[in-house]
Amino acid sequence: MAGLVVDGEDYRLIRESTAKIAAKYGREYFVERAEKGEHIDELWNELGEAGLLGVHLPEGSGGGGAGLAELAVVIEELAAHGLPLLIGVISPAICGSIIAAHGSVDLKSRWLPGLADGSRKMAFALTEPDAGSNSHNIKTGARRDGDGWVVSGGKYYISAADECEALLLVAADADAPADRRRPLSLFVVPKDAPGVTLQRIDTALVSPDRQFTVFLDQVRLGPETLIGEAGQGLRQVFAGLNPERILAAAICTGVGRYAVARAAEYACSRQVWASPIGAHQGIAHPLAEAHISVELARLAVMRAAELFDTGEQAAEAANIAKFAASEASLKALDQSIQTHGGNGLSREYGLADLWFVTRLMRTAPVSREMVLNFVAQHSLRLPDSY
């Protein structure tokens, strides 16, 4: 289905290359791997070999030297083929962007080439059950121990932790006074380090990227694991949070495209009486409205990515894109299921099993309520609500 945006010459080759690979695998491959508890290694490796996973990372570190906008095209096109890859947002995008911006020369040389070509993966460990959206309230603490640290605590809903070599961990200064905001620091923690334990969270998501609780019990880390400067983690982590929101939005617009395309195809072929059901405005108008919403969200995504790539303030645009895209994709998927009638719930049509990952995007990586708080307070200058 043709789109209005991000189809110019700058992105055409990236989109076509991604689509060609994605079409070899498709939605059935993704669902089959998810249901068997297996990973999508063949797809991942092919994307890495084509240079698509690290298209945004520096050329000197094995990346493509392009920007987040190009990676958003990759992530969206995969989702538009029924392949919403959470790990594609997490490993090369969040973790890769943070290490590229703030990592030591050693960390960059050790990690960025592998993150770029897909041969190495890293999970992002920020969220905790009692901290919610308040990152200042995280309890996982890093205590100085000689020239290194000892880390203890727990992280919650850490995506794809089992398939990654390491965690990019956000920890608070355990030596700071308890009555003050504790400075945050970022560390690269090997998954097999003594004291690291994973516990799978059983969810309704149909995805090869599973969710985990991560326990850290007196995990000893050397000085080489620190990203940037100790205590500067809150500033450093934003090198990954805005890309996370923008690329989560790209997953949503891709799902929206997929849903609308499936519905339009079905509405053209399905006949109940004398004409295809798509000839009836009761079917056509909601689908047209869903398409409009998805296309507007695509504009918002690319605007946010371009602001980020040019070094301008992208927080407002990233939040707006994530909000618009998550709402549009959920509406498009729901309308597509409705267009299919009872078939919308059949596994054969590849729609219903997308529901939970699409619904997740209204809550993660930042909830719609926190986006509205941000816009109210920072864009509209309304009084703080918390």
C-alpha cells in the first residue's frame, strides 16, 4: 500500500532492502518462532549482514554512518511485514546509541561493531517494579569497591535478556544519602557474571523477544564496565530514551500499515451480497480514517527522528510521535479485525496475535499518561501535576 511519507529517494533503498528480507520470512515465521520459544536468528543475521541493524551507528565502529531516521525506516518496514522486533529497538538502538554517545574508546571498540552487524546483543535494564516511571526512585544500587563496584538489586520487564550477552544497567549510587536523589550510573554487565539471575515473566505477548525479571546479588564490576562518568547516568541515558520512543513509534506505524493493508485487501475480495464489502462506506470510511491516522503518525515519527539526528531538542517530538503512533496503530488493528469479522480472530489472518504487542505500546516504553504529563508541563507550561 502506498504511503505519503518517508518514501523519498533518501530512504527508498533502505526500505526496499528491508522489505526484500522481511518478505522472505513474514508473519508466520515470527509467530511460529514465538510459539516454540525460539529466536529469529536467521532473520536477525541477515539484517545484520545487510548493514541494516547498525545503519545509524558511526562508520568507524562498523555502522552505516546514517541516522535514526534511517533506522526508523528499517524498524517500520519490518513491522509492516508483521515482524515487530523489540530487540531491534533495544540492542542496536538504545544500547548502541548510549555507548556511541558516552562509552569509552574501549567499550566502543568492543561493542559497537557487534551491535551493528548483529553478532552481539545487549539488553537495556532500567525498569523496576517499585520505581514505575520515576527513574530517580530505582533501588538497584552500585557501591564503590576499590576501583570497581558491587551492584545489588533487581530489574523488571527486561526484554530479550536471555538472548543477549550483557545488560546495559542503570544503577543508583548506593553510598549517597538516602534522603536525597541518588545519582545514577550506567554499566555494561555481562549476563553470565556471578550473581546475575534471570526469571522469565509469563505474558500474553506473541513475540520471540520474551520478558524477564533480572536479579543482581553482589555482582562485582570492574572499572571498564562503567559508561561515561559515574553519577551522570540520568543525562547519559537520554541518548537512548528518545531513540527508544521514536523507534517504538516506528514499530507502531509499521503495525498500523500492516493492519490497514490486510483489511483493505480483505475488503476488496470479500463479497457477502453483490459487491465487495469495501464498497460500503461503513467499512470504507473507518479504514480510510485509520489510514489517515497512521500516515500522520508516520510524519510525526520522521520529524522526531530528524530533530534527533540534527542534534536539536527532540524530547517533545519523540513523545508526541510515540503517543500518536501507539494510538493510531491500535485503532488500525482493531478496525482491521472488525473488517475481517470472525476471521479477524483466526490465526490464519495474522491479526489477533498482534493485539498484545500493539497494546503494549500504549504503556511502554513510556505510558500515554506520562506523555500527556510531559506535553502539559513542558509544551503548554501548565503547573506540574506531580
